[in-house]
Amino acid sequence: TQQIRNVKEVKIHPDFNGTNYNFAILYTDIKWEYNDVVKPIGLSHQDPRHCIATGWGLHKMLRQVYLTDPFEQCDEIYGSSLSNHTICVYCAQGKDFVEYGGPIVCEDGLLAGVGSSADPPCGTTQSPAGFSRVTIVQEWIKSV
């Protein structure tokens, strides 16, 4: 069931600086009609484990990759310089669909992160991608 909405207002997180707090709330002209396909997602309250990243990238079909331990290889690369605002995942070569704004959803069905960085683009080499952690913005989301 396709639903088309127009965005009437955008609220960008006040602390967004190009790297951290990469979040915005979009308000639409018409409320969504929730059903089996269209429904809200809950926000995770803990660090992600056993998660799925999804996106289209250059493909016509939605693709996914399972992330069983998203931090291990990133810790080896970045060590303590990795921001606590970021969930770092390691991109396997050929997995070119992690997108800015794309989700990490974990086994509890909750949103843990939103795609915010991949340089070079995720999947072009074996490289890390960053997801903005939703736990740091939950109070802001509730307040807007």
C-alpha cells in the first residue's frame, strides 16, 4: 500500500555539526495510515548487537547485511578516537548499499542508528561506515 506525503517542515538537531547529531525530524502534510507495512519504529535504548543494515545503494532492490559485532574491526582502526555518538560498522567489499539516513535495526526490532558517514563509500573497499547513535538524541526526539 503506497502512501505519498509531502514534507511540510524539517527540524534539524540543534547540535548537528556535519559529523555528530546527524538527525532531523520530518513533518508531513498528512498523517501516515498505519498498517502491516507502514508503522512507526521504536528507538533502541542500548548498544546494538546482532543488527541489520539496509539500503538500496546502486541496486533496484532493497539489500541488507547482518552485523553480528559491529565494533570489533572499527576499534582496531580508530581505537579511542571514535566518538561515542557513532556506531561504527565494517563494510565488506561489494556491500555498496549503506546509505546516509539508512537504518541499523537490531534483533529486538528497534532502530539503533542512522547512516551518517562512509568514506570511501561503503563497499568500494573494505572500510568502516558510521551510523549516528539514536540513544544520544532520544530526549530531543521526544521534545520536538
